[in-house]
Amino acid sequence: MKKTDIYGIADRITNYTNQLDIITELMLINLNNSDISKGNELDHLYFLTDYIKQISHDLYNFSNEIIKE
């Protein structure tokens, strides 16, 4: 695979990471402003936002590993 292809792939992964971060922030803002009572539903939503953050972090690290090679 050409270096330019690798950088293009890494750039796309970084873009996806940024989009996931934005989605997570919007979800957290909505959760903090919501009227959902503390319960299982709210816990599940917070779990999903944490999971999205972890995926975003992993993608970012993967993108950096691609560039290093």
C-alpha cells in the first residue's frame, strides 16, 4: 500500500473519530438537560456515551499507529 493511501486512511479514521466525539458531546449535553429520572434507562445511555468515547479513543490511537508505520 502506498504511503499516500495510508495517510488517506488515517485521515478518514481521524475524521470518524472527530464525528464520534461530537456525537458523544451532543448526547451528554442532552442527557444533562433531560428530564429522565435516574434509573436503568439513564444508566444505559451514559454507558453508551462512555462506550462511544472508548471507540473514538481507540480509533484515534489506531490512526496514529497507521501513520507511524
